[in-house]
Amino acid sequence: MKWKKLGKIFDPRDHNLASNCFAFAKSPQAIIFDDFVRIYFSAAQRDEKNKLLSHVMYVDFDKEFKNILKISDKEVIPLGEMGCFDEHGIFPLNVYKENNRILAYSTGWNRKVSVSADASIGFAQSFDNGETFEKYGNGPIVTSSLNEPFLVGDAFVSKFNDTYHMWYIYGLRWINDADTNNSERVYKITYADSKDGINWNRNSKCIISDVIDENECQALPTVIFYENKYHMFFSYRDAIGFRTNKNNGYRTGYAYSKDLKNWTRDDSKVGIELSKEGWDSEMMCYPFVFHCDEKVYMLYNGNEFGKNGFGLALLEN
């Protein structure tokens, strides 16, 4: 595969975002309509204790991705109530259009005491073309379990052959960073399937091999069917030093499959790398790959985990 970078197409600093959000446009994820493309993202707000909260919003582009048509004037899904799994943020929000509704799989975050945060996957639906989403309930549909003890999130859902398929992450362990004395998480990509999109059969197995070491962190899988194969793109990084050393930061991985369950990793075929300079020269993360008018595109974040927006790439071959 070979991708042509089209540049950064959205910078939150150029707009007055709702909910007093001041930065970040994390994990851009798109839905295609007849005459525009809606891209959801998570932006950051500071609460009264100066802690970050993540809110989901959208921006509408024309189908050439040249002009912004609209930006949501409020968050599209509310944060959870006190004590709920999504009390402190939703990041990301994966969306899937099905007939007259849009399904949304949220990663809800809540703060912890011994470690920084935990996460679970929630479910919501929209019946107004994604302007707003109604939660299925106050709790998650996929959360920690016997073999997936914490940090369950980053769901990507698609439907093939009348079955819903979900690729997501779960935490394996927390390790100590000797330089900072912080606890850092290790998480891997796994898989589940469902007949109704709500009740999921989970295998709790790491399905993507490591290329760094056993503490490699894998995040945000996205899957498309293209030229008789399934293709997965995802983010991966070192568990330690990723915030200060660009060699340890997020980059883009690639794997392929014939059956959606067994994956062969081959990052040499990913076809996209860090730029030599600019907004995506230190980090590339949170890819989302999608079809639009017979073309294949990738949305992704750059330096500082998407603090200054997201860009677009076009598959050339």
C-alpha cells in the first residue's frame, strides 16, 4: 500500500469549540452521507479542578475535504453521571451507519486512585443523522472481565456477512517507569463478534503480534475490506518514554486477514510514515480508514496525540 498525505485538514485552535473545549481533535472517525462527510472527534475541556474532560463533537466537510460546512455547537453525547464508567470523558466514539440509525461505540473514561484511569465500551444510537446520540443505558456493554481486567476500549465495529465484528483493546498490566515513577499501561488488540451489536462473544486473546517487545502498546484498530482481503491499521508504541522520545511514540502498524479473526502483521506494507517536519513529524496515531466515492482515505492524528488537529491521506494504489 502507498498513501499520499493530503495535509492537516482540521485544527481545533482555529475554531471556537463548544463546551469550552480548548484543544485536541482526537481519534477522527467518519460517516459518509450523500453530499458531505461527517467526522467525529474528541476535544478537551478543563474542569473546575483543572482536570481534563473529553467531549465528542463533529465537523462536516464537503466530499473533496476542502471546505468545512459545519461544526457541531454542542457535544453529541453527554458524559456519564457521577460514578459511571464515562464520567470523565468519551474518547474515542466509533460510529457505524445502518439504515435509518447510526450506532455508536464509546470508550468511556473514569479516573482512578492507584492508576490514572480505567475504561469501558458503551453503546448509543442516533436517529437524527448523528446530530445527537441516545445512550442505551448508564453502564457499558463491554467492560472488565476475568480475562480482560481493565482498560477495555477503542472499539471499531463493522458488519460483514450479517455478523457484527468488533476489534478493541484491553489492558494486560501496569508497569513502573523508573525515570518518572509513574505507572504506565500495557494494552493489546483483541476481537469479539455479535448478532445484535449489543451482546458480544469475546475471545480475550491478543490477535496482533508484537514488534517492539512484550510491553508494546496497541491502540485504535480500524478495518476495511479491499481487493479481496481485510486490512487493519492501528497505532502502536513503547510503554515507556513515549511522551518525550519520538522514537518511542505512536506510529502506524498494519496487518491483513482472510477471515477477520486470524491476522498477519507486516508493518513494512503500511505505506505511510512520519513526515520529516511539521505537525506529524514526531507522532502518527489514531488512524481511521474508510471508503468514500470509490476512494480509500485515512484520517489520523499527529504530534502530541492530536492536540492540534487531524490530517488526511489518500490510498494511491
